[in-house]
Amino acid sequence: MTGPVEPQKHRTARSVPQAKPRRLWITLLAVIPALFAAGTAGAFWTGYSLQDRPFAWYNSNRIAATAERAARDLSPTVVVALGDSALRNATLDEPGMAALAAKHGVESLHFLRIVHDDARIEDFEPLLGDVLKLKPALVLLDVDLLFAERSDFAGMRRYGSHLTEVAMLGRSYLPDQSALQYAKPCHAVGPQDWTATAADRWVETRDDAVRMNDDSPAFERVRRFADQARASGVGIALLLPPRPAAVEERLYGAGNGYRPAALDRLRGQADLPLWRFPDSARKTMTFCRSGMLAPEGRDAYSAWLAGGIAERLSHPRVEEAALQ
């Protein structure tokens, strides 16, 4: 009986070392994908968290350059405008706005416009301290900054789409910050092309990126900045860049007025006046397919805005008015 038993023991002893490598491979096959997924998620979140750093760096340099240019003038007038990309398409660039202001008697205007796609006030907060250090005569804010909210999910989805374009189309990982501030691509269309269907599609696309909330905490964040500006002798005004009438009706209600609940929050805010382009002029404007102002409308809006700036600056400055 001992003869058959010995080979059995021998086989069992040899099979034990073989089981350990097998279990090790099974463990590695389970752990490696989890580690890879965790690393990928971590890299994605880090990239998403830092994606706006270039925007802040680039525009911090623009603010510093504006301060340097203004310092060379004997009596500079600095005006800063912050808003959505609609503000970029609605206004001429710095030299053009300075030339228009000069026609209204405002010499040496240094107009600094900083825009962000689907803008929220959070996008500009890293820059607000530097803006106030410029001692601008006036800061113009897109009124939607008081109500705009962008969810992290929408932001991550947008960032994921950007990474896909980087991988599949070979686009640059870092967005072109100069193009964000100055590029104005446009295929102009007439008002008749903005049908109800086109307007609904535009609003739906915009809502996927940023939504307007009348009770948004962004209102108080802008309110605090306005208080800081006033304490520094800086004036504030709100702008509503024009959009096609069919779009505005869906965004702001019938009659192309701003949202009633939002207007209720703005009432009583004497230092937050809302500047609105005249309805009669807006209805005849042409727009791009993107909903931005076409070149002719940009010229008209810029001329109107330059006149508004000149009129505002003809009044006593904030700190002077406070002493009267």
C-alpha cells in the first residue's frame, strides 16, 4: 500500500507552489485595472480643476499691461468690462473703443474687456483684486453674472469633450486665450432666420452649459464686489449684450424685458444700474448663427456704449458724490 501513496504525496507537494503564482496573477489582474481607473480619474479631476489657470494667468498679464500703459498717460481713464463671450462680439477691441470714446470727449481711454465662455462670476474672482488695483473709473459687468450657474457635471462633460478633441483631432490641450478674448468668427444672418425653432435650439444648448437662477448666490458675490469697488471709488454698471429677439424672449420673457424676479432683486440697488441697448435699434440688428452680434451691430452697440461711458464719467466720481 505504501507504493501507491508516495507518488500521490509527491504530486500534492509539487502542486502547492504552482497555486501561489496563479493567485498572484488573479490578484494583479483585478488590482491593475482598478489602479489604472483611479489614476485616470485623478488625472481627469486634476486637469478639470486646473483648466482655468491659463485664463487667470493670461488676463492677469493683460491687467498688468493695462496698468503699465495707463501709467504713461498724464490723465488716463480706465474702464474694465467683464462678461460672457457675447460681450466680446458686441464691442470693438481696445483701440476701437478708445477712438469712439474720444469722439465723446473721453481722452486716453484704456478699455480692458475680459470675457469667458459661459461666464460665471467665479471665473473672474481670481482677477477682481487686480482689477480694483487698476483704479478704473468704471467697471462694466454682464448682468447675467449675477444669476449664472454652471454645474460641475456640465463642466466635466465639457472638459471631457475637449480631451476627446485633443486625442481625436489633434487640437491643442491649452485653449488659445488670445482667441477667447479677441476672435470674432461670424456668418451673419438676418433677424428672419431666427425662427422659434432656432431660438429654442440656441437656448437649449446654452442651458446645457450655464443656467440663470434668480435666487443664485452669485448675486451676493457680485454685490460684495460692488461694495468693494464703491469703497475704492470705482463705479459699477450692468450690461445686457443684445441677442436675437426670439432668443431674448425665451431667455427673459415676453416683451424682451429682463426676468421679472431678477429685476426685483436689482431694484433698490442704485449703484448697480442696468444699461440696456434701445429696443428700437436692437430689433434691426443682424446676428451670427452663434447668436452673437454681427459686425454692423457691433459697431452700433459700441458707439452707444462709448456714449454711455462718456455720460457716466461726466458725473462726479463715486467718492466725490459720497462727500456731497
